[in-house]
Amino acid sequence: MFPLAKPKLLPRYANIPYTPLAEHPNPRQRVWKHVYKISSVLFVVAAVITTICLLHNPKLEHLQQPSVPIPVIPDEFRVVGLVFYGRRSRVEILNCYLKQNLKSNGGLLDEVVFLARTDDVGDLAFLDQLVDETPGYSKNDLRDKNSRASRVTYGQAWEVVERGVMYIKIDDDIMFIEKNAIASLIATKEHLLISTNTINSPRLAWLHSHLGAIHPFLPELSPPPPPSPFQPFSSPSSSPPKLNWRPSTLPLWSGNPLTYTLPKHPSPPRTPNNRWLPLPAPYNASLAGTPISLVDYEGGSKEGVRNWAVAAQEHYSFLRNLEDEKLEVYGGDAAAFGRGDGRGGRQERLWDMQGTRIQVNMIAIWGDDVLDHGPVDADDEYFFTVELVGRLGRGAVVDLNAIAVHFAFRHQRKGMEGTDLLGRYKALAEEGGCGR
């Protein structure tokens, strides 16, 4: 508003000092001014009372400071990879990434310990050979704790940890570890548990689909080409034929999405090396009718654990994002993947699970926390991500900058082994020494 101009006064009023109207609030303005002051005081009092109530509410203990002190983090500590081993066909791929991350090769892992949870003679012989020929590898034979290693629970397997060591627990069917993932996990070391941003993890599948990281793929309608006679595919334990991992080499899906309906739980492929193909335009702009539309978050996404078609779509989407060099689409900071101007440095990006369960396919955790608050239950996943989080008040978080790929859960294996994805991940690992 423009300032009020001083009026010209008549001579008889010239000696009376002039005061603008704004300095003479009317009675209604004076009332509202007092109401505002009183309400401000009441708001402060209410805030104090609410805070006191929250801090003394036993149902909200997870909002308080930890009931036990956070362990003192040493300036220098050992980092050990802890691989829950069971299958040669998976570790043939994982092995490349483990070697890449050993300190002797410029990585951050002081050692990789394989926990053998299998009684298969062939798989154990492969592991023995791998350990013998690789400095920095060692094996812990869990059969010492039980006559059959396959009967050793996940909780019992954790008894091997030591104090003062940060463990990077890795399932044997991790198919890809982004080159900066372990460094990112270690940098987030103050939390109780840090999970990688895992492809094919139920709740994260929901998150990834809402971030735009999942693309529309559907299974090929015609039979796939037969495997090369020089590289036979006889069983899930043998290595599938080598192929180009890049989805850009795939043909477009040939069906009509308007008339095609994929069963909610499709049967596993009857032949090996089945492919999933990208949808053509204009149907490539929507995820409707594709398996990923079945996953949710609040229910823990049973479909994300049991449905192999959901996993297949996630894997092909990841390979496309990797080929396009757009891993930040999974919620991480572009600078963490070598993109952007880099002026602000790498920005930490965490997804707090807030006491909800998350899969522990690849996590970082302190040996002290395992030993101080064990024994670990047979369901180590629930123990770490729900029970301990609630008991200690320390969080389990997902490091969105640390990308890793998990192949399949138990209910997904048969369907996934009928795809060509193991071959694609093997080709990726072999290209240039673990890919990009």
C-alpha cells in the first residue's frame, strides 16, 4: 500500500499533532491482538505437554533415544564379507564381484568368509577349489555344528562373527554389486543395520515401481531359440549359455496388450532360456497388466516374494537401467553413480524401514551388535530388522546409493531358472571384469 499523505489542516486545527489512522486500531483489532497473544502462549504450553506425554508413552518407545548406547565406532576396523553359500551356479557369478571388492584388488573387504550351508558334494568341491586359489577367501564348514550343514539355521550361522568387525552379509545369489556399494554401506555405519538398495526385494519393488525404475516387460509368446549345442543347458546347476546382457538387443513383444492377460501366477517355463521382451509404443508408457502392478508395501508384498514373474520384470528393468546408465532412478544420488556435475559431492540417501521387515540379502552389521544382543533367532531377518530395532531403538535403513541385485527367493526359483537371466548376469560379470 502507498503511505497515507498528510492532509492539509484548517488553521483552527493546525496546532494539533497529526497521527496516521494506522496507529489508531479500532476495538476489533485490539481484541484480535490479545487473542493472538493468548493463543501463542497456549500453543507453547500444549507443545510442551505433548512432548512430555510422547516421551512417557510406552507404545512409542521407538521414538526415544536408544535404550542401550550405540557402540563406539573405531577409527580403523576390519570389513569382512560373509557369504551364505549353497549353490555353485550362483557363486560363479558372485565370485567376480567379491574379488573386485577385496582389499588386495583395491576394494574394502579384508576377507571373504563362506558359510557352507549345503551338503551337495559338487557344490562343496567347487567352493574348496575357489578358496584354495583365491587369497583372502576362507571357508567355515557349518557341518561342525550339525551333522548336515543344510540343517544349520541362519541364526546358528551368525555364531562365527567377531567383535570390532563390520560384516557385509551377502546371499550367494547376489548377481550384481555396484562398484561403490560397499563403500556406501560402510559410510552409513552408525545404524543398527544397513541394507543395500536391492533389486528383487518385496517392499523395495514397490518403491522402485513408484520411482519409475520398472519398465513394462512381458514373456515372449513364441518359443525361445534353442541353446547352443556347444554350451548345453542341462540343469539349474550348470552354467547357461553366454549371451548379450543388454535388453536393447531384444525384439519388441509381439502380442496385443489389449487382449493379452498374463496369469497372476504364471506357470514356470517348460523350456530353458525364456526371454521377457519390452512392450512397443504406445503400450510402453504404462505398467498396467504387468506383474509389478501386483506388489504393495504395507502387506510386505507377498507377491514380491512368491511371484517369479514379478522378479523377472524387475531384473529386465534393472538391466535396461544399467545399460542406459541411469541407476539413480532407484532413488539414489546421481553423483554416487558418477553422474551429475559432482559439485555437491555424494549425498546420503536413506530409506528408513521404521521397524517394518526387510529382506537381508545384502546388509552391513557390526559383529558387536550380533554378539551383544544374540543369540540370533532362526529367522534372522525378523530378528535383525524388527525385533532388535524395536528393542534397541536403533534403525534398519536402506542405503539407496548402494545397488545390489538379488536373483530369486525360494518360491521364485523354478520360474526364474527357466529364463535366460542367469546367462545375462554371467555375461555382465565377465564383461570387463564384473561389468561397469
